[in-house]
Amino acid sequence: MTRQQERSDKYSAPALSKGLDILEFLASEAEAQKKADIARALERSISEIFRMLVVLEERGYVAFDEHSERYSLTTKLFEVAHRYPPIRRLSTVAAASMQTLAREINQSVHMAIRHDTDILVIAQVDSPGNNVTSVRLGARIPLIQTASGAVLTCNLSSEDLALLNEKLAEQPAKLRRLFAQNREFASKNGYSECTSMVVEGITNISAPVYDHSGQIIAAVTIPFVKRLTAGEHPGMVQSRKALMQMCRNISQMLGGMASD
């Protein structure tokens, strides 16, 4: 028996585990769920799931729609996560710089951190123009599909990279090869620039933000849109240079510098 299993047996908290299971399940579903669906997915009885749902609803983590009789997550988990000092400081420091960059290049900008095999968008600024292409604040996206993911994982140790590749083993081989190429490019050049795998006509440009130890803690990304009436707004190369400079500035404000 492993140490983790011993601790789990000794310090078991079934009610807490059930509540967390519900939150994680609802977070993974695109649509609201009925309590019977939740119970079936978690292999629990409807009565024990219902008790948990009542508490989660009272605490504001879950919302109940009386018309459809379905449950969904509220934004409270996201709000609680942003009370965590490192994320709060990162978002606060970056906010003004991202606003300025979006205005100067007339492009949307978002910041993401790594959440296991996903990226989590923690800051988002829309372009000032009429045509906006942006990523929803709080969105979780498989990192293998993103330029942000390539940047966030481009300097992993060999041990951490092996662990990540193990977790991504079920992804299509073509997607894994492309992700590896994007990650290698980011490691060599200090940024990622690749065609969007989600939206046609978008080129994602992403650059890293470093902490005081030289570790990459976030990625800032421009989902670059080439406008037919671009006017005097910067093109892709100028936008990338502006993005990289902004990320260096944010890193310095956080006490970090790019690793050599």
C-alpha cells in the first residue's frame, strides 16, 4: 500500500470527496445536468448526491434551474481561485499592460496559466475595434491545441515532459507531433506562432511570463486576425514584437527575468 493510499484510508472524508466529485464533474460538462445524470456518472445514489447539491447551492458554487431541473456551476470557484495571491498579483500586474497592447495593435489579448493538461484563461482584453475574436475569461482549453500550451510547457524538465506526454498519450498522434513541434519552436525562439486549431483564419502568437526563479508561470496570447481594412494598425511581426516586449516588462514587474 502506498503512502497516499494509507493517508486516504486514515483521513477519509467521504462527504468532502462527494462534493468535490460533483464540482469536477460539472466543470467537465458543457451543459447543465440533472441530479439523476450526476448520480449515474459518479455511481452514487440520487439521495446522497441531492444532499451534496443542496449544500453546494446554498454556498453559491452550484446553481439550480427550476424550469429544467438542472444544475450548473456558478463563477464562484473562479472567483475563489482569483483570491489566491499569485494569480491575483499576476492578473493585477498584467491588466494595464494588456489593455495598452490591445489598444495599440487592435487585437484581443488573453493570459493563461497551466492547469494540468489544460490552459486556464485568467485575464482577457478585447480589441477596441468593431470585430472581436477573443477567448472567454475562465475558459479551460486542452493545452495540446494551443500556442499558450506550447509556451507554458516549452521549458519542462525531461521528467515533467515525460509525465505530460504520458497524460497526452490518448490524443491523436498527428496532434501530439504538431504540439511537440510548436513546443520545440517556442523553446528555441522564446515565443510560439501557429495557426489556430480551433478557429479558421486565426494565427495565435504567444509569449511567456517568467517568475523570479526563471520559471514560466503564464503565457500571453494574441489570436491575431488579419483585417482587410487594417489601416495603420501593426501587422503580425510588429504585434509579436510588441507582445514579447510587454511580457518581458510584466516579468520584470513580477521580479522575474527570462531564463537564458
